[in-house]
Amino acid sequence: MRHLIGISDLTTGEIESLLNTADDIIARPGDYFGVCRGKKLATLFFEPSTRTRLSFEAAMLDLGGNVLGFSSASSSSASKGESVQDTVRTVSQYVDIIAMRHPREGAPLAASLRSDVPVINAGDGGHNHPTQTLADLTTIRREKGRLTDMTIGVCGDLKFGRTVHSLVEAMARYPGVRFVMISPEELKTPDYVTRSLSAQGVEYRETASLEEAMGELDVLYMTRVQRERFFNEEDYVRLKDSYILTPEKLESARRDLIVMHPLPRVNEISRQVDDDPRACYFKQVKNGKFVRMALILMLLEAAGQ
């Protein structure tokens, strides 16, 4: 059974194929209506979500399939003490594919070992978020025309930011890509991520200054400081406003820069930036639906459905 737990589960060729299919869906949506008629997707979200859950549901509905599931652990048998493995093994008797989000790292992997249908990791703790990365790659390629030879700045919560970890892992495969890691000391990129970059010979540097890095970036990937990942409120309050992107800070940026954000944002991007043509975060949202449609099709085909 083929699952998607981390972006490393996909080869570069498979990623390219998914992005190509997403482009085709955008260009010819009518060709994909009804191709999953009779199929069911379960969205098992043990952690709150707006974009990811609704994106998966919209993707399956646009393919002609049906959706069932829950949006919080409290509305599932997890509230009675049922294990994740038992929940997924049960639900996999009813559906053809599962998208699962969980606050505990590794939970989707554990679930996949007991599932009779493909499992897609829709985010696990501060670890992985592979389908957000596919949305990010779709956006970068559509806006920049390539995935090679660029400087990517990732800014904000780089310690707990699962979207950042997955994006860096994916983009490190492409030649000519370098990273600028912008964060306070307390939220620096985990060692396992930077060690992997060093082992691959990928260039990166770390800085605490967004303004210093701005002029060299082709892509700026902003993230929020995540209250739900902190052990105490005091540390969250101290760090939550470390970086706020404003029109003034963009004055030194390249004209062809693209600004991205996995959302939700709190106040790390001023709403005045929304009207800047370089702002691409709502395009990311839209692209996410199309590439998730492509992924659902790929995994169902791999499962012989």
C-alpha cells in the first residue's frame, strides 16, 4: 500500500508528475470532474485546521468523490481512549483513502501501518506537512517558472514549523538552490535539518535580520510563531512579534520576489502587503487544492482503485 507520510516518500520525478497533473487540472478542470465518482475520502483531523482539511475535501468533491470524517479529536472515539491505529484501521473499512492530521509526530506513520487504504499525512506535530510542500512547490514553479537556481528565505518559527522543514527538504534536491534561515535564536532551524543540508552540500546561512537578507531573496517564506507548540505563554508572547513583514520592508526586495506563507497568519504579514503583486499566499491556498487532487489520483491509482 502506497502512503504519503513525508515529502521524501516521493521521488523528484513523482513530484514533477504531480505538479504537471496539477497544472493540467488548472488548465482543463472539466476533464477531471467525476473521475473519482464512487470513491470516498476520510479526513481524520485530530488537530484544528481550516485550509488543509477543506482543501482535501474540496479536492475530492471536485473529482466527483465523497467525503466523511471529523475535525477534532473530541468528536472522535479518541476522546474515549481509542488508539490512532484502531481509529484508522476502522475507518479504512469504510473509505478508499485517508487524510490525517495529528499533533503527535509520527502518528500518521503509525496509522499507515494499520490501514487498508492509502494514508496521507496532513501534518504531524512540528515534523512534516508534505501536501503543504506540494502546494508550495506548485506555487513556486508557476510563479518563477522553475524550481532551480534561487535563494529562498524562510522566516519566523523555524524550530517547530513543519511546513518549513518539509519545504527545505524538498527544495534541497534541486540544483542551485540556497537557503537563508531567518529566526530568533530560540526558534532556529533544528540541527537535523541543517545537518542534512550540509551533508548534501546545499548552501545555507542563518541570520536574525530579515532586513539584511531581503535584497538577495527570490522567495520569502514567512511563518507564524505557533502558540500551540509552546510549553509556556511567556515565551510565546516574547517571540510572537519577532518578524512582521510590511510594505516598507519590501522596498529593498527584488521586483520579482514572491512572498509565501502557509497560513493562518496572525500579524507576521501586514494586511497592506496583500495588495502587493508579489504576495502569493492566497495563490498557495488555491494551488493546494489542485495538487491534492493530483495526489489523490496518484495514490488511488497506485492502490489499484
